[in-house]
Amino acid sequence: MKNQFFKNLTSYTTCACFIFGSLLSSCGSRSLEDYREEAEEVTHSLIIQLDQIHTRDQLLARSAKLKRLFNDLVSVIIASQEYRQKQFARGVPPLSENNHLLSDQLYEELNRIYAIDGCRAIIEKCQEEALNRLDAFEKQAKRSATF
């Protein structure tokens, strides 16, 4: 399950966080565009943090920050999905080139860190809480959809 986080994260990053297209009007102060921008910012911050890691010790030193960023990204994903559900938004608009670039950069950085001896388990631990929250949200959303 932990090994699936990156696949889930990439999928949700590209599908849920980088939401483009026509925006629905709402009474709230946030829009899908706001969530997309916030997700881009968090993803960019993750890439910057990961880019600066070249050893296991550096990863250990940054693990609390990475854990927070993974949780922040999942919070944006969940908030955007809740917003879409409340607004009865259908479908996921296509991704921009920048969204694909960010997703590819995050993928490359995580794979690079995974290749460093002893780092895979540390990254997975940083992602664990966020993954559990995302899984719980998905399960709850599926249960709600069946009623």
C-alpha cells in the first residue's frame, strides 16, 4: 500500500489537483483554480526539497518538512474533491503542459531519492500519513456515492 502512494499521488496530482477548464460559480471564496494553484505550489515545494537531498542523512533532516508537504498536497486534493462534489462538477478538465512538467519532475525526484541506499523506507514513512488520509477519503467518497 505504501509503495502505491507515488502512483496514487501522481494520479491525484494530475487528476485532482491540477484541475483546469471552466470553473463553476459558487458562493464560496475558493474556486477550482485556487485549488489548482495551491497544488502547483505544494508540488513545486516538494520538488525543491527533494532536489536538495543527496544522502540518507539529508533526507532524515528534511523528513518532517517532506511529511508536512505530502500532507499539504493530500489536503488540497481532498479539499478540491469536496469542492467538486458540492458543486456537482463532472469530469476532470485536461492538464496543461506545466502540470505535466511538474508531475514528471516530482516523479523523477522521488525515483532518484528511492535509488539512494536506505531512502525508500524513509520517503514511504513521510508519505504514510498522507496516503492513509487519502485512502480514507476515497473509501468514504465511494460509500457516499453508493447512497
